[in-house]
Amino acid sequence: MVCLPYPTFLKSPTSSPDALSLSAVGRARIHPQADDKSYQQIVSKCIQQSQVPEDTKENKQTRKKYMKQGVQLASDFLSLQLNLDVSIVDVEIVLSATDMVESDGCLACCFLDAGCQYIVVQVQGEEGLTRALEAIEVSRLPRERIVLDYQLPPDQEFVQQVTDVSSQVGTICVKMSDGSCTDLLQKIATWEQKTKLAVEISNDTVQSTKLNELVSRVSKAMGEDKGSIALVDPTAEQLGLAFAACMKTDRNDGLYTTVVCTRSNEALGLVYSSKESIVAALQCGRGVYYSRSRNGLWRKGDTSGHYQTLHRIDVDCDGDALRFTVTQNGDDIKAFCHLNTLTCWENHVQRLVNAPAGSYTKRLFEDETLLRDKLVEEAQELSEPGSKQDVAGELADVLYFAMVRATKAGVSIDDAVMELDRRAKKVTRRQGDSKAFRIKAGEEILGKK
């Protein structure tokens, strides 16, 4: 995949008007402020959890309670205070090595369970590397979830230290300035470490007029699998233009073909984007495209009211097409297409919502007990042995009744995908045993038939 820039927030929180939608490029690095009360509350809860021994069943339950409380605090901090959608954005959270050690690694696990993708540990001071590695060791995390944020220049000593820690961390982050540009680009081009390289670029150290050119050069040197590029506190214009600088197009008009999708990857339609429309989308957090018929920006919904909430912008494998992941909105109907339908293709969910009177689907919508019983019945049949064709048929039945249940409750496939994406980032897992009272309730339902 093409290496694309993403924001790292040092000065401005993600909830500020200028930074609110910048994480829509799919990734963001957060530096919690040490004096932030919400963050300190999370740290305190994790330290409290670590101080309870696991010698008795009661203590294990207490630790589990503190863990759940810490994860909930972290989830609220990320979603409510920082306005980050961790189910679709890869969030990197910068944690103090001291806090990680004092919590015996619980703090790092807490933020990963709350939906963060990476833990960033900074190397600071003369003993910074030793302390950072201690924090990584006590956290006992998969190496690919750890970023070591380096302060040393990329000299020979740095290369040796990267080799020494490559078995413990998945990514090494270094700073790029005008002075280190040539040397670091050369090191990226010849990078053969199994540890990935993250390059952090700041306008404080790189002339703004050179930013897009530099990002493009770094992206080309990174190729598909060497690392990533972080821009320090960028504006929407800086980030959007740097993002576009890493793309290409063979169209004479310079536009990028753009597929608009829901969170469940259902295609809503095909449009076109320009550099300016990418910037505009990041500025307002909405679906904004380029209209060839109007020869200008097309802010979806300004006239129809069917606006889109932007979640993520992705680039395809060879960097010449975009995908906008959105939620389609509308006061009366949620329509992307000019024919007032959700998609420019057939939408299967609408067939459930608009089920005709007298149909079986309509009956299920109106009879809650019947719907519950059918869900239990079909799930039980799916669990039984059968041929490939039998299993496919039973799965179709379960999906049908599950979709009716979800549609009735106002839950979409996007909502389920969001929850699955969030859970996939957890590092602690439940034991997953079956619940006896649920099994008993199901048997009672089946016994009445």
C-alpha cells in the first residue's frame, strides 16, 4: 500500500475545530497532557488495578472490576473528549514510561482494550532507552503494537540501537528536519530491519513550501511496507495536500476516481475527488467531492440535505483511486443517489424496512415473540452437523432473522462492523465459556415447539 501521512497532535487536541476531522486519513497519534484530569484518572485506576494481588478469587474479581472501569474511562476519554472513532481510525497513544511501569503494564493494556491500535513509548533523557524498554517489558504486549519514539539523530549509533531492540518493538519513530533529510532518506531507501520506521515531520524544522515535496519523497522511499509518515499538528490544508502529494492520477483533468462506501463496505456510488476537495472534506468532516458538471466542489447534502459524515479516506494499492467511508444521513430519507435511494445499486436493507403488508417479514416486525423464537430455532439448527449446502442454508436463515431483528432495533450492519473493529484491537480476552442460563432459556423456547 502507498505510504500516506497522518497527524500527530502535540499542541492541539483532536476535538479542536481545526483538528476535529484530521483523523479521517485513518490514523492519528495522541499526546495526552500530563495535567489532564481525565487522563490522570485513567492512570490512577490502572495503578489501583496493578496493586491488587491475584492470589484469591475475590482479588481476581476486584482486578477485573478495576480493569473494566479503566477501559471505560479510556473509551470515554478517546471518544467523548477527543472525538476519536477508534473502531475505524488507528489511534496511537503516547504513554509515559513511568506510568506504564508503575501500573505494571495495566495502563498500556487499558488503552489497547479501549480501542487504540498502538502504544507509543518515548525515549527521553540519558536513561530514557532503559526506562522505555522496562515499560515495554512489564506491559507484555505484542511487539507489532509498540512504537518506540526516538529522540536521537539517525546516525550509526541509532542504527545499532534499532538492531538491539528490534525483537521488542514493531516500529521506531524518528524526527526529520531539513538538516537530517538527505541522510534519513538514504537510510529509508536501504532499510532492511524487520522493525518498521515512522518518520515525524514538523513545519518547525521543515520549510512549509517544501513540505509536500518532502512527504512525497519519504513516501516513495518507504514503498509499501517500510513504515509511515506523521505530520506534527498540521492544518487540514497541509495534511490534505501532503496526502494528495503521495498519490498519482493518469486522468487529464487531474482528478481521482473515488468510491463512496458505508462502514460495512457497501458501495453507495462512484464520484471524483480533487486535491481541493480532499482538503475540504478534512476541514468539515463530511463527504466533499469534485463535480465535473459544475466544475467545482460538491459538498454532498448542501442542497438535498442528504449530507455524509466522513469516517475515513483510503487510497488503493497503487495510489490512483480513493475510497471514502461515510455514514449517509438525511432528515426524510438517507439517499446518496439522485433517485432518492441509499445507493446507486439495489439496497437489500431497504427491502426489509419497506416490507409489504401481509409479508412474512412484516409479520416478524410486528410479532416480537415469533422473531425471538425463530432466531433461537435457526441458530440451534445452524449449530448441528450438516453438509456444506445444509450449513449455507441455515446460515442464510440466521442472517435473515438477525437482519430483521437489527433493522427493527434501528441497528445497521455498519454498527455491527464498528463493534467488531473495536473488539479486534483488544489485547485482553474473555474466557468465552457458554452461559448456562442462556442455554436453558433457549431449550425452554425450543421445548415449546
